[in-house]
Amino acid sequence: MSTPVVTKPAPDAATVARPTVGQRLTAFMPVIALVVLLAALTVADPSFLTQSSLTAVVRTAAPLVVLAAGATLVVLCGGIDLSIAALCSLGTVLFAMWLPDLGGLTLLAVVAATGAIGALQGLAHVFLRIPSFIVTLGGMSIFGAVALVISDAGPIRVVDREATHWLTLYLAGVLPMAFVVALLVVAVVWTVQRFTPLDSWIRATGYSESAARLASAPVDRVKVAAFTVSGACAGLAAVMLVSRNFSGSPTMADNLLLPAVAAIVVGGTAITGGHGSLWRSLAGALVVTLLRVGLPIVGVPSAYEQILYGAIIVAAVALTLDRSKLLIIK
């Protein structure tokens, strides 16, 4: 007598696609953290929730938003760009050096130069099969050294401020133009990504590069494009820093690497790739900026800032890490 075979009905698409509670919390985590942190700072100092204070926060956040937005694309592809801060510092030096000769075209020249450098890193990663961590770690060292050499290890003063004056203006007298530009960068990159096949290619590459190649996705070109955008964003962030500091310096942006990485992971982008968004990185950058501004308000010494960033990165990665991709934790 044969044993009847019992088959379970296949789950419908809605059941498979339904997000878990953890995924929903991760999606709203940056917004929740932003609201909670803003409320905590307001309780600690009631004068913090004023127009002038909030304007100062978003103006400070603008370069970080741009840096994090570019690097988010690389992370979504399953890589990492550790060179963004050093490349941004190099961009400030290039801007200060080229401004007397190029004038108003200096911004485009710097963004093009840093974008080309980012593309070279992407090509090295793709064609030499070197992990992005190693390529950009080497790039971080190289760019920092080049910036020191060409600047004679010192700041270069920017006398002509007309080229960056527009970044110091305010829209409607309230919103800093630098932050408006940062929002435009996020919006433009997100729009191109969302309404073209680029979005599915990036996520497929981040989820499983081998599967993406089998599906005929242009994985190599997608990776190079992500590094190019990341480099270009580093150049734009450099111009924002110059407009605020009136000089270029070989170490001006070096302290933005950890905050940028923290902004990405706090925003809910999985460090293993494939999951996240630019808008979440924007919220993450605002959270990190509020922390930088708020620590002195609550009496925490600035020396503890790096410790806090390290703890935030570890905690955020623990929440967003896709452990199904990691057979062995090393």
C-alpha cells in the first residue's frame, strides 16, 4: 500500500513579499532616531529648537549628506568606499589651486576630476579583481599624500570668494543654499536610479553578484558608475567645505569618513549591499549631524565623539546585516 504524498500549497506572492517586523523597523529607524534625538536635545536645551539652530544644523550637514549619498551607491552594490574623505580633502586643495585660473569653471573641474578618480578606483576594483575595501583604503592613503605634497602640507587661502558665494546664500532667508544643493543631488541621483533599470541592476549586484551576471546585468559598468558618482560627490562636498572655510586644506575633510559611514548604516543601508536608499542616508546624515552638534549641549566632551561613532556603526550594522550572505563570520 503506497503512502499518499501530502503537498503544501505554495505561498502566494503577497505572503512572500510581505516585509517582516524587523524590516519595517529598519525602514523607519532613521526617522525614528531623528525625531527622538531632536526631542532629547530640545529637552536638554529648550533654545535648541529654534530657526537659527536648525538652520545651522542643516548647513553643517550639507557636505556630509553629499558624501554619504555618493558612497551609498557603492554600498548598495556590495562594496565600500573608504577614500571619500581623503578625496574630498584633495578636492578642496585642487579648488583653491585652480580657482585663480579657472574662475567659475573651477567647480565643474573639481567635480570632473574627483569623478574621474572615482572611476579609476572602480576600474581597478572591477578589472583587477581587488576588493573595494583594499582599493579605496589604498586610495585614501594616496589621495591624502598627494594633497599634502601639492599644498606643501598647509592650507591654501581662497581670496576670490565669488565662485562659492552662492553656496552661502539662503533660500527664502531660511534654508541654506548648500543644503538645497545637497537635497537636489539626492533627488537627481534617486530619480535616475528609480526610473531606469539602474535601480534593479544595483540591487541585484548587491544581493548576489553572480546571480546578477547570470541575469545579464551589466555588473562591471554599474560598479564603475557607482564609484564615479561617489568620487564626483566627494568633489562637490569639497566645494561646499571651501565655501564655508574660505580655504583648501589637505586634511579638511578627514574627520568626515566615520560620520559618512555612520550616516549610511544608521540610514538602514545594509553594509552587505542590496538593501537601502539615498533618502535613508539623508536622514542618517541629519542624525549624525545632530549628534555632533548635540554632544556639547548635553555636556559630553568632543573627545568621546569617535567612540560614539564606532558604537553607532557596530550597532547599526548588527541591525541591518544580511547574515544569509555570510556563511562564516570572521
